Amino acid sequence: MTFRLGRIAYVTGLFIASAAFSSTTVVLAEIAPGGPIETVVEQRDFGTWLRDFRIEARSQGISEETLNAALTSLKPIQRVVELDHKQPEFIQTFWDYMDKRITDGRVKRGRDLLTKHATLFNRIEKEYGVQGRFLVSFWGLESNFGDFTGGFSVIRALATLAFDPRRDDFFRNELLSALKIIDAGHISVDRMKGSWAGAMGQCQFLPSTFARFGKDGDEDGRIDIWNSLPDIFASAANFLSKSGWRKGQTWGREVRLPKSFDYTQAALDISHPLAYWHHNGIRRINGSDLPTADMKGSIIVPAGHRGPAFIVYDNFRTTMVWNRSILYAVAVGHLADRIAWQPKLKTPLNADDKPLSRENIIVLQQLLSERGYDAGPSDGIPGRQTREAVRAFQQTIGMPADGFPAPDVLEAIRVGNR
């Protein structure tokens, strides 16, 4: 059988994926939009790969006992590759993302758990400076408070991804880290379960993150992020603390922007003291003044100028060290606020809040590049380069330059190309 994969993987909106791993011919496919498929054939055999990997693992000091337990009769998981290469048809809107993650039930349960484990959270905050409501928020978003930690064998999943050429170096290192965790006696091979991508435990750490930041919070000689709450929260708090978390500070807040606001200033890499933003008409969402604290903040509009606006602080950036998604970081902060009895977001849902499909984002990227705006690769992913190109185009035609790839932007550039 053949296994097809590509940096751009759309053929009439469908991803091509099939795989066999024993004596496999791997076909690497670059699918250019509207163009031919270029293939490079490479013979790969999982058994040979595993033998070579075992030699490398042994050279790094991993014991034969661990290697035998973890790698004997190891087989890849076809479903893992399918999940790794699957791309959703639509990008979630801001409101879809938030509504699915911050439910009344999750907020209530978070409050109950914050109260139930108050002694533990107080101890963790004193040691690491991370407030309990934020740890509960991460906990809720990562694993629904421990309900969903993943049912895949971490070793099998990582071996599958390490064999797959797409990101083999990254996952090879994660697999080595996972074996070292087992070798150190923290958990057995059969109990090391996680997501299809190898994220483990109730805080969903990758093995390399575990190795760098895992903490034995209950002092039993092992780090158990699957079952021990002291270990889970000490590890999470240690990660956040070492990543720059500011003790006693919050993440940000919803704000009201003046009608004259220059949306080119809405960017994480633009930061000013709160007094500056206040002087330029930024207010809390209820109309009151911003805090007078000696802090800097950035304005973000994750749903574009029609959606809510936020001023965000250093702890927001630290949250993005955990997960690079702006939507994820807003969700963590807002869920933590709701757990602390703060209100829901005030900006109403816009009726025109419709997502662009990945296919349409590819079209937008192509049209922007054709017009001289460097939107980066036409891959259907609206990353920073694409957003900057959108912003530049919006400025040219007099639209609010929020950099948001909305349907009206695609329509405007299509009209301009006619």
C-alpha cells in the first residue's frame, strides 16, 4: 500500500491518507493548488526503523528492561497518522470555540473543585505564584478535570509519529523522553496512556515537557501526572512559573474600543502602559477606567473588529507558551474569571460571524499573493503572515485593518480581481 502526505493536502477538499507500515512504500506528495502532484518515493520498513531506534535509545542510557517492555512486538497505529494529517474543513469561529469550552457546567464544576482542593491550591500558589483558579482552568480545558486524558499507548503513538517522515525528528525526541520517564520509574509502559499525539496525563504534557517541568508534589518519589493531584498541579504551576507567570497578576480583560481606534494597533507585539491605552480611549467593557497599575498591555481582537476586544498582559503571553493559540489563551483566562464569579463576556455574538473554509482561506492567500501581499504559503492556515497581508490589504481599501480573514475580505479581494 502507499501512504500519501503533503504540506498542502487538499484534493476537492478531501485529504488523501492511507498507510501500511511493514515493508511500506511511502509516497511524499506535494499538492499544489490547481497543480500536479509531485512524488518522491522512499522505501521505509518499520522493523528496520525500530531496530535502529532501539540502538539509539540504548546509547542514551535507557535500560534493556525498559526497551524490552516498551519496544518488543511494537506496532504502529494507523489511526494516529490519520489524526495527525486530518485537517478540519472549517476554522472555528471565536464564539464556536468559546461556547464549546466554557459551559455553565464546566464553570460550576471548576468552582466546586477549586473549593474542594483549596488547601492544595493555596500551597501551590505560595510555592509557585500561580493562582488556583488558573490551574483549575487549564485542568478543565486540557482534560475536563481529568475525565479525558487519552486512551492511546503513548509509546505506540509516538513511535508511529516518529516513523512517519512528516515530523519524525520531533517525535523521535519525544519517544526517547517517554522511554526515559518509564526508565526512571515514574510510570509503567502499560499505564502510560495519552492522546494520539503523545500528550499525557491530566495536564496533557508531552514527554519532553514532563522531563523539564514535572514535579513530585506529594513527595512519594515519583511524578504521576495521571493520578496524583499534587503532582499534576505542582507540575503545571512549575511550567507556568518557569515560563514567566507573574504572581498576583491576571491575564487581561474585555474592553471597549473607541470608534476612532486604529486597528493596526491591535497586535500582541504592540505593548503600551495602561495609562497610554486609557489616554487613547480604551475603557473596561462596562465603561469604567482601566486599572492604574504599572503594567503594560496589548489589544487583541480575536474575532476581528466586529467581535470582542481584550487588553492582555504578561500572563496571557505565558499562557501562549503552554499553547500558541490566541483563542486557547483567551479561553483559559475567561474560564478562570468565570470560576472566580466574574461575568460572561458582554460583546454580543455578531450574526455575520461565519467561518471561512480552509479551501476559501487558500483562495484568499493565493489572491493576496497575486496582488503583491505576501500571505505566506497557501496552506489554509491563517497564521501571522496571512493576517499581516490581510491587514495591509484592508488598509489599502479603507476597511478596518484588524487582519482578520473574514468573508467580506475574501469578497473584497475577489471583486478587485474581476
